[in-house]
Amino acid sequence: MQRLFFFCLLIVTSLSAQALDYSGNVAAELIVFTQSAQFDQQMDDNLTLSFKPKLRQSWNEGNDELSVELFFRGDNQDDERQHADIREFKWLHVSGNDEWRVGIDSVFWGVTESQHLVDVINQIDLVEGIDGEDKLGQPMIHYTTIQDWGVLHAFVLTGFREATFHAEQGRLRFPLVVDTSQTTYESSDEESHIDYALRFERNLGDTDFALSWFDGTNRDASFSVGFDQDGQTVLIPFYQQITQFGLDLQSIIGDWIWKLEMIHRNSEADSFTAATGGFEYTFYGIAGSAIDLGTLVEYSWEDRAVDAGVFDNDLFAGARFAFNDVQSTEVLAGFIVDIDKQSQSIRVEASRRLGESWKLSGELQLFNNIDEEDLPLQAFKRDDYLLLELARYF
Amino acid sequence: MLSKYSIKKVLMVILLGMPLVVMAQTAEQKGLQIAKDAKAYDAGFVDFTANMLMTLMNKKGDTSSREIRIKTLEVTGDGDKSMSIFDQPADVKGTAMLTYSHGLEPDDQWLYLPAIKRVKRISSRNKSGPFMGSEFAFEDLGSQEIEKYSYKLLREEACGEMQCYVLERVPAYQYSGYKRQHVWIDKQAYRLIKADFYDRKDEMLKTLTSEDYQQSLGHYWRPGKMQMVNHQNGKSTTLIWSNYAFKTGLSENDFKSQTLKRAR
């Protein structure tokens, strides 16, 4: 990986007609679990380091650009979290109304905050966090055309990225360790299966909407129980072929922002519909201060026969405080309750700039009243944690 | 909204020939005419780009800075479109904001968050909120459309070595943080020289001064330095503008939410 990094550096600097843009951050992260572990071998706390360099070089008056973003995490306790990834290594070419992106890239689709249903292009870097916002770089050819009638994206996704899972020492894992060396696929092409996707986006005044279609390997794994080479019981991931249709829509009506995401997913095993919808309403300058308070409410539902999703009948309520101060202080607090099972998840995120180039972030995650039947969450019920990260940006 | 650092546009009020035609015009009619003439003077710039260095200073003298690149596209018959790209502080580098400004209607606004590569449509109601923790509110930096205010010519007086119109502007849009503003606009080229901002309780809140005006393409004036002093909290913010370029060939496609991701 390091060699690759210097190789990238070499390519990029050799193009240097225009200035090379170098940025990124180095961060130290401390995580402390407040309860004793549910499973053997799991850690109680951990101090890790991460490094995220970014390089960018453009030429041809900005119509061509090479961008590279790498990610490294050093972790002494969790071997699976000690990892490196090429988040981005792509060539962008712009020609009139058309854009081409070729290489490894990351794409975000969707509008809601509590979960990201339609966002299907990239695999989640699960060991980095459970909120779905850390993603593995995806190899692709991505064509975009911008027209009066809207924006159309076409994707050819050349190769599949397996999700990352914690080692035995890791917290926020399943009762059994996932053995990715035995991963199986529905497609005989396995991880070299080529996936396709289309997305159409349009802005109609106060409303933005998008329709999407994806055909290929499911980013979510299903699991079977098996044995690893030492005879230990493990979970073996299985990736199906799916077709997924998605809709996302956001509308600003007065002071309200209304949001909806909806998917329909078909596979050999099942077929289901899921949706998340809600609103965001912001109170500006509360109590005569410069602080804005955004309130969020979202409801999630799905009709999957097998109870496999976390968000099957769940209500999310959140509050976002933007202090609008020199240090850009922000606090986001969210609460999710499963209406059927009463399981609760509480999360508070806060961040503040220190000086010009440091940033301190914190995250508190609590699991409360987790129902024994609430399968994915049951495994995390003793994994309440407090996380602090100090990052230096350059 | 961040966009076109407004003020300067408005500044350019005033029609030289005006006073000659004075029939029995009211102070309000004169004020509106000056605002229209200022807008007309600056019309036809097509597009421009510039770099902005923003320095925040608190009462103790501690400073903090931001670097932002601005691109603006002139839109005839509506507010302008603008893009702001953040280079500093380093933790927000790559963040970009796109604004379609409108007269009295709320602006359309999108934000690109590079950490998660997400383009987010945001509410533009936050007119009176501070921009990046500075003493400039969003409404101070937004596109200055004629219909955003009602006007009144208060007087004419010397402003430094120039002669200025002194106008009172009362915001006509919702959620302004101001009851009224007094603006000094030079008679020669409609440059905004100074503005006093009165809060909703009608108490003096801030004073803006603009200087080091530079002329581009032999016509369009833009300030090299703007300073906003808050009289109530003792803080101030200075904007240093550089690399003004007009008619750079920007197109509609450079101002779409879908192209925010590749804004540079």
C-alpha cells in the first residue's frame, strides 16, 4: 500500500504543470467501552492512529484531473481494523455536458440522516463505524451527462469489495467472528462480477428527486455458520445477486425540509420494500444567540419477511446544534427506538476546531433495552462507548 | 448568498443625471432610482471570480482566518448564481456552497461535504446568521437585488474625498436581522463606501467600510478590502479580496448542484 502511495505521488507530481494540491489529516482515536464485553477476547478500550492523505492534480484548464485519497489505520488490538484502503484513485474528464470518472471512487446517494437506504454503490467500511458513512473505494467507470431534462449517471462497477468485519478482539461485532477467507457468492464470477447502475436526478424548484437502478452483487452479506481452519465456529459471508430500484426526494416547503428514501430489492431469496421518510425543521438564532437548532424526525419501515433489518419499524428523533462560532462547534444528538421491540439506540456526536488546523471530535453511543430477538443489535447490547478523536489537518 | 458580496453592488448606485430631472420626486423615489442606477451600472459583468481572505478578530485581538474562492454568474431577470469554495481552515477544505439567489423568494442553496462526498440541499432561511463564525451575516454577503429593500434618500454629503448619497434601506425580505441600514454610495461610480446596520431593536449593530476599490475591464469596481466592525460585541472581520477576473467564460453547468462535487 505504501509503495502504491508513492507510485501515485510520482504520477501526480510528474504531471505538475499546475500546482499539486496536497491535503488530508492525521488523527489519534481513543475509544472506551463503558461495560464489560459480552464475548470472550473483546477489548475494553483502544487507542489507534489513522492517516488520510489526499492528492489532486488538474490539467487541461481543469477539464482533466487525477485525484487520490488513501486511508490507513494502525490498530494494535483489532487485526481486522488495522487496514488500508484506496478511497479514491480516479481520473476525471469533463467535456461540455459530459463527465467521465474512471478508477476508484466513492459516491453518495440519498437525503435522509438516520439510515442510507438508496446509497448502494460503495461497500461500507464497517470496522470504521456503524453509521454507514465510512466507505471502501469502488472501482468503476462512471459517466454523467448534464442536460436540461436532468442529470443521468451510468455506472459500470468493475469488481466487488467485501465488507470489513472486526477481529475477535473487536467490539461491535457478532457473537461469532466473520471469516472472510471463506466468503461465497451467488454469482460464479464471485468478486469479479461486474455490476451496473443508473441514476436520474432532477431539480424542480424547491424539490430535488432521483430515481436509481442497481443490478449486481448485494453490498449486505448474509451469513451461514461454519468452521475455520482451526476448527473454530465462524460466520461465513454470502453475497447474493440483487436488483434494486430506489427513489429519493427532498422538498423545501417554507421552513420545513421533507425527505423520503424508498427502495425495492429483488433477489433469488426474497423481495422487499423499505422506506425512510421525515422532516427537518430549524430554529435559527435560538434565545437571541447565534446558535441554530435543527430538529429531525424520521420513520423507517420495511416489509421483509425475515426479520433481517435493523430499521423495520423504527422512529428516529434528533437535534443538531450549530453554534456558528469561530471554532465551528457542532453537536448532533439522535435517538432511535424500535416501535415493536422497544430497543433503543442513542448517539451524540460533537466536534470543534482547535486553533486553525486541529479538530476535536467526540462520539457517545448507547444501546438501551435491547430486545433478545433484535438480532443484529443484540450482539452490541454491552458495547456502549465513548470515542474521542483529535485530528491534525494539513 | 455568500456569493457576490453584495454590497458592493449596491454601492454602485446613483445616476449622475438624476438631480437635473428633479421634478417633485419624493425621497423614496429618489432612493429607489439610485438603487436602480447602481444595479444598471454594474450590469453586464457576465461572470467574475475572486479570492477572499477573511480574518476574524475578537475583542482580545486573537485572529482566525478563512480562505474562500468565489465564482459568480450574472443572471438577467433573477438573482445571480454563485459558488463558494473553501480552502481554509484545513478541516473544511473542499467544502463548496452553491446559491441561486432570488429577490424576495428564498434562495436555493446546496452544500457539498467532501468528507462523505455528499451534496446536501439546505434551507436558506438563515439570513441573519453569522457566516463562518464571522461578523458578516449571510444577508450581508448575498446578491443585492433591488426588490430586497425599500429605499429613501436621506442626504448627500462628502465621504472622504468623494461625494456620496446616503440612503436608508429597509429589508423587505423575511428573517432579516436588521431593522434598517444606512449606506453611503459614491456619486461617481456607485461604490459602497460605508454602511451602518441597525438591529431589530433599532440599535446600531455594525459598520462596514469598503476601500481600495479596483476597476476591471475599464468599468466594474470591486473593493480590495472590506471591514465589518460589531459595536455591540467588539469583534471585527476583515475581507481582503484578490485576483478579480471578469468574463472568465463560466457557464450554467459550472453552477449546478450536480457539478458541486467537482467544484475547484
